[in-house]
Amino acid sequence: NMIHPPDVIGKYAPDSVIGMIGGGGGGVAVAGGAPAAGGAPGIPMTEVAKHNSKTDCWVVVDGQVLDVTSFLSEHPGGELAILTFAGKDATEEFNMIHPPDVIGKYAPDSVIGMIGGGGGGVAVAGGAPAAGGGGISMAEVAKHNSKSDCWVVVDGQVLDVTSFLSEHPGGELAILTFAGKDATEEFNMIHPPDVIGKYAPESVIGQVGSGAPAAAPAANGGLAEPLLAKGGHQGKDWSRSEKNREMRMKGEGKIPGWWGALFYMVLGFLKEILFTIYPQKNVSFTSDRVGLTRSAMFLFVFIIIHAVGNLHVFLGPDDF
């Protein structure tokens, strides 16, 4: 971890992973480099739940069990941010505010094992169930190779992308080329590692394995259920918004730099005034300034509201 990025194994040598350290059979590797508990017993959530105090604090992130007792005082966000999830699964909340390699960088010694507990995997980031005793075989994936029924494999995850085909910014054909196949290498060449979790988490239906489908995560609460589980809620796809924002932020008008920004701001201001007031048929020039003042005040308020709305468009609802 001192000299390699966290996704190097998944990118360049995924076939070299043959199992996980444990007492029995090996687990399978999942996206992001986090191994899932498979045949090996692992650490059950009931055991994790016992370690829920400041002097003995365990948490679960992406299927990994972390003993963060000694790290509490060093956490930049304070002890309470961790203690809130002591003895629980903090995967969803953790991944919302941390980059994927933060544990490996700053607290690699805190990882003491993987979630297990006798058959079946556990829920990992993005809501995907990890492969347990069997998983979904590549032979099964290969059957779903059409536009009306399209599965692909990325980093060991099986994705049903049938409903996502029409929304894919790169077009349907880019996905259909790998329908029923493993698209890991090609996918990782052009996508950041968190793109599935951000824009298509509901498409993950399981993990590649040898046979039976993976076990589903806890449905109605319980220790294995993330604290802020969204259930059937499907997050909005902000990929187009971010693409437009990047294009607007990087592009410039014919007059570049600060002078251009000032010029276009004044120009826009004048256009608002001209197009709002003078084209109206009921305009009459008198010495009465009440109507003019009222219109000017309305215009100022409108421009402020419009500017705030542009922040929402450019930055997106999360940053805004």
C-alpha cells in the first residue's frame, strides 16, 4: 500500500486473487479492492455489536471490520463522528464523505477482519450483495446479452444495466458490446472507480461466483442493515449535469479571463433591463418614477434569484 494505488490488483491482476485469509474456503474480491467474506467464517455482526464503547470501538466499512479504538483521538472529525457508529455498519455514511483509499492510507492497522457469520456475504458499498457460498456464474451472465436483458461484469460485480442503456452518456452500443461479458478492463480505462456507486448503484445484482445467487442484505433493519438504507429509492443521475458543468467551467467566451467575465456580466445585466422594460407595448414615458423604481427593485431581486439558481445548475444539488 505504500507504493501502489488501491485498485491496482483489480485493474491489472484480478485473476490472481484465489481467496481470503480465514479458517476455511476463500471469499471473492469485490469492487474497490475490499474482499467479501465467503466460505471463511469471518466476524459476525453480533460480535461487532459488542464493541460499542469509547474504550472498545469496532465499526464496519465495506465489509471490513475495523478496530478504531486507538484512532478515535486522532480522527480529524472528532471522536463522536466515529462513536455514533460504534458496533454498527457505517459503510454508507463513510463512503459519502471519504475517498475509497482513506482506510488504506491512514488506518491500515485498524482492519482486523471481514464480516462473516456462516454462509452468505454481507452488504458492501453501493448496496450490492457480496457473493457468499456461490454467487452468479459467468455462464449465467452470458445468457443476458441482449438490449432487452443486458448484464455485464465489472470488478467482480454483476450489473443488470438493461434500464440504464438509454441513459448512458456514451450510447447504448458501448455497453451492448460487452453484454453478457466481463467489461472490467475496458470500463476501468475510462471511468473513475466510484462511478457505479454514484450513478447506477441499483444496477448491482450480485457478485461473480460459481453458482447460486448471492444472499441479499437484511431487509427490515437489523445489525447488518446500513443506518440510512434507502430501500427502493433510486438516486438521481447527475452525470449529465456534471458533464455540462465541466464544459461550462472550462470554456470561455470570445473575451477570456476576468475582463471577459466582467464584460459578460454587465452585458447580461443590460440585456435584462432592455428586454424586460422597453419591448413592452404599455410603456409610457412620464415624470413619475414610482413604476420605474418598482420595476428596478423587482429586476434586482430577479437577478439575485437567477444567480442563486445558476449555482444550483453549475454545482449540482449536493455541492449547493
